[in-house]
Amino acid sequence: DTAVSQTPKYLVTQMGNDKSIKCEQNLGHDTMYWYKQDSKKFLKIMFSYNNKELIINETVPNRFSPKSPDKAHLNLHINSLELGDSAVYFCASSQVRLAGGKQYFGPGTRLTVT
Amino acid sequence: GQQLNQSPQSMFIQEGEDVSMNCTSSSIFNTWLWYKQDPGEGPVLLIALYKAGELTSNGRLTAQFGITRKDSFLNISASIPSDVGIYFCAGGTSGSRLTFGEGTQLTVNP
């Protein structure tokens, strides 16, 4: 039983392409997140949605657009991919009514832009 | 924004040794969480702490929420090879945001 799942696991694409990463959680949580982990392993928050509403929107290029069709899904679309977008992207979820609530992570999507 | 200083950045130890790592901040947190990330996987929650001074164990792992609310430590006793990975601390305030430390890379030599 996968709690937080992401597809695809690996994504190799060329500069300038548009790609999407999908995330689904079956934990019944009301909040979902996207993180970027760079080569130095630092985890940087990008976006967060609570019940389909955007609540965290860090300083990321507007080529990145999250979409939450329902509270169990949060997808990440990236336009005009650049070399610097290469990283591992993690989806996570939590139940926000618990202040500073535990976040549960997906397995990650390794994006390589060539 | 809030920042967490996690140390050490890396550790190389022998199997059976005890390990200690910590996180400090200039800001107060209401929650401290510790995660472990294995290669090619996502971070997995190990321990969650919710009260200043709280000491919580999970098997060979013990973590404490500092009295000042600005720090936390994680101890691993009698390390084994499968303890290898990156350990992250994370501090939470109100709401849903977590601030992550930069990670401690642990290597255990058999």
C-alpha cells in the first residue's frame, strides 16, 4: 500500500521541453507539497496546497505550475525546461490541523535535463 | 527566513559505535522532526517531537526537543550497516511549513 506515490520515477528530457510529474496520496491528508532536492541534497519547498488551495508559493520560476485537481492529487508541470531544473523532485503530504504536522514523502522523481 | 544549522555534515563510523547529530536555530520551533533518506528514496519520518524537553525513542534511535525550543539532537546507538543514509532534522511552527536542515550523511563501516 503506497501512501504517497509519484510518476514517473525517472524523467530524462531535452532543454526547452514541457513535462509533468504526478503525485497521489491515499492517506486522507488535506495538504500536499512539492520539494526540490539539489545535488547537495538540500530540500527546498516549492509549493503547498491545502484542500486544492495554494498556500505556499516559494520563489520559483513561473515555468513551474502546480495543479491540484482534488486533495489527493498534486501535479507539477514544468515549461521550457532548463539544465538547472535537473534535480530530484519530491511530493509530500500532511494533515495540517496538526501544527507543524508530520509530512510523508513520495519516492521522488529524478529529472535530468540534457 | 528561518534557518536550521545541522551538524555534522558527514560522519564515518565503525559498526557498533554510537552516533550523535544535532540541529540548532536562531528561531523557536513548535515541532522537531527527524527523517532518514536512503539512496534513491524519499525521506522517511523517524521521530516527531512536540514538547520542549521531550525525549523520545524509536528502537535504537533517541531524539530530544531542546528546552529553549531552538535545538534538537538525534542519537543512534550501536550502529549497524543499514543505518547508512542522510539524516535530516526539520522544524515546524504553526501551520504546515517545515524548515529542513542540510542533512548529515552517515557512513557505517562493517
